[in-house]
Amino acid sequence: MKSAFAGVALLAAVVAPAAAASAAPGYDPELNKASTWENAAEEYLDVPVKCYKHEGAGTFDHGTSEDDAVTLLPFNPDWPFGNEWALLVIKSGTDNDVVWRPSAGVHRTVSGKDVSHWIACKGAFPPPTVPPVTVPPV
């Protein structure tokens, strides 16, 4: 697996052109798009990824958000895409709290600011390989 630093560097390269047109320091509108994170996650994790953006507080298909936290639901095998969580991005002000391969449960913003929106990404990971079991002759 690639390092977290590689993921951050990759993301910076993906969104660098938009950063020059930012309206405020630290603000990059590209980081508010599910497609930006989807492209970065696919390249970083090397699997197909589908991302979904959720606005404001409330209950959504993939979890809930309230104040400074997002509660990610357990991955549902009946969803139409993927087999596990690939990425969770929590947006609070100009901050992006990025959690690669998140687990279900509560994820709080690092800044303590309220969640403006969040992006949950599903990945289609290959099944784990199980080595064959060799039974010795009797």
C-alpha cells in the first residue's frame, strides 16, 4: 500500500490548478467535489471508487452528520457499488479531514468546527487471498 504522504502529494497535484483561482486562502472549490476525491482515491488505492457528497446536518444513505462529527454506517453489501469504505472526507470551513479506508462509527473534525458537508467513498477492493491448505498424507 502506498504511504499517506503519497496520497496527500497526489491530491495536491490533482487540485493544484484550481488552487490558483481560490477565493480565499486555504479554500479550493475542487476539494468540495466528490469527483475530485473519487479520482484521487482511485489513483491512490488502485481500485475503482465511487464517492457521494452529503450536505449539512442530517441522516443520509451512508451515515449521519451533526455539529463537528460524521457517523459512518457499517458498509452495506447490498449497496450497488463496492465492498468496503475507501475514503471519508469531512469538510469544516476550509479544512479537509481525510480518513483513508475508514471504519464505521463516529469521526470528528480535527478543527472542532461544524461539518458543512462530507464525502463518503466506496471502493471495489479485490477479495482477500487465502493460501491453499495442504493436508499431509496419512
